[in-house]
Amino acid sequence: MNFVNLFVRKPVFTYVIFIMAVVIGTLNFYDIPVEEEPIIQNTTYYIRINYSSSIEGVERNASSPIEKRLRGIPSVELVTADISHTGCLMRVVFSQDSLPQENLLRIQNAIISAKHETPNEAIITLNDNKSNEDGILTVYFISDKLNISDTARFVTTRVKNILESVNGVSSVIQKSDENDSCKIELIPSNMYMHKTSCSALEHFMRNIGITGSSCNIPSGNSIVQVNIGFEKNYSIEDYPIINKDGYHLLLKDIAYIEKNPNKNNKTNISRINGEEAVILEIQKKPDARLIQVCSDVHKELNKVKKICELNDIKCGVINDKSEFVVRGIHGVYKAIG
């Protein structure tokens, strides 16, 4: 209190101190070294290939030659490829200590060296951003022992629901061809005979964890396309159903079942450093905080990784938008500290 009273009783002294603080602050402001401001360096680049063919044609003729060249660049840490019948989107990640100008030059040289192996119709563009990338975090799953269908089934039934339950996550999009779909053609006469309705079929499909369009069967529709990732070890033909009278019957009693009707028609291939992978893209709710959601997802991923290891599956993160923000914040603290 005495300290405060000093400034109240001596206003001239107070004004002098205030003016000195303003003058010293102004002079020192111009002496702040600009070079110590944080440098946030982007080390991720995107290559889009527009080329219409079968998915195998795009993979063999357009994607693989360029992927091979990119993986040969010393400072490249990661090369991902999302391949469809209309082209391919590649993501190239360089080490943090690499130089942006050199990175661009190396990618351009890789594309030029692969040009003679790619079709003339292929249009290749290079950019250092991907404006339509809505996912805040991208996770990959690779297995040396399981095939891609088994890996995709595992991710569908054991992983997606864990990540979807994280607070702030709006959706988890899986990018892979599971090749585990089936066509169920319901037999109306058998359903009538066994006193079974579509609503009963829908109810029991939910109970054992079948995912996909199976849970939205329109009334009167006799053909249903579903995914058959199971939590329990049922065969799809022996799928248990209870009719109106409480009588137990099997799905094969009321339907014709065709497994993998599209197994020869892949629509998407995802690769990480040349290995085929299952990709999950995690999106957040509009009002959720980026850093908090990513932090919560990473906590759940630590649990997921332990489950994956027990099933011979490798799990990792290839894109985390929060890292860019955190690096910027740390850079600011370092500059003003």
C-alpha cells in the first residue's frame, strides 16, 4: 500500500517513470531481431496424376514408376499413394531438416525421369498443399502376414468404433477395398413361411456388428448389399435370426447369399512406401479443438497399436495437422523467450 501511495502523492515522478518506460520500449522494439521469428516449414508435397484406366492400369503404368523414383530420394521419409480408376494422388513427406527449394527440384527430377515410363495421356501436377484434405489425422495399417482383405476386416470391426468414440471426432473414413461384401437376396416366400420380416433381419444384423447398408433395408426390397466384418465368429450363411414366434433359424433359410460379388473389380488401392495398406482418415466436428481432438485420438491409438501388434498388424500416423500448429506455437514461444 505504501508503494502505491508513493505514486499517488508524487504524480510528476509517476509521469516521468511512465514516459521513460514508453521511450525505452519503443527504442527496443526496433532492435528485435527479425531473423528469430519462427520459421514454419512445410515438408509435404502432393502429386496428382489424372489418367483414366482400370485401377490396375493406373497402378502399373502411371503410379508405380513415379513411386519408385520418389522412394529413391534420400531425404524422403514417406510416400503414400491413393489409386483409383481415374488417377492417383501421392503424398511425399521430406525430413524436417530438408530445404524446400531442393525438395521441389528433387520431386520434379523424379517425375521427369519417370516420364518415359508413363502414358502420354497422363497429366501430372505437383503442389505443396491439398486444399480438399479435410482429415485432421490419417492412420495406416499394414501387415506382413495378413492379406489386405483380412487387415481391412480387422480395422472395420476392431478399430473404427474405438476412434469414432473419441470426443470431438465427427467421422472416420476408411480408404480400402475390403473385398468382404456380400449380396443377400431375400426369398419372400421363405420369409413368409418362417414368419420373418426385414425389421427382424435388420435388428439381428445390428446385434452381431455387421456394418454397411445392411441396417437400412427399405420395405419390399429383396436384394441387400452389406459388408460382413464380424465381431463374432459367425459364418454369414449361419447368421442367427429369431422370427416373430421366437423360433431360431439361419440366414441361409430365407436368402440366397453371394460372397464378394465385386471381388474382381477393385475401386481403390492405398499404398505406404510401396506396401498396400488400409487407411483411416479422421475428421473432427466443426466446434471441436484441433489440438485437443488429435491428442485424444493419439491416446486411443496407443491402445489400438497394442491390439494391432497381437494380430501382426503395424499401425502408424502419416498425417497429423496438429503437429504443424504445435510447431508454430513452440516457435513463437522460442522467439519471444
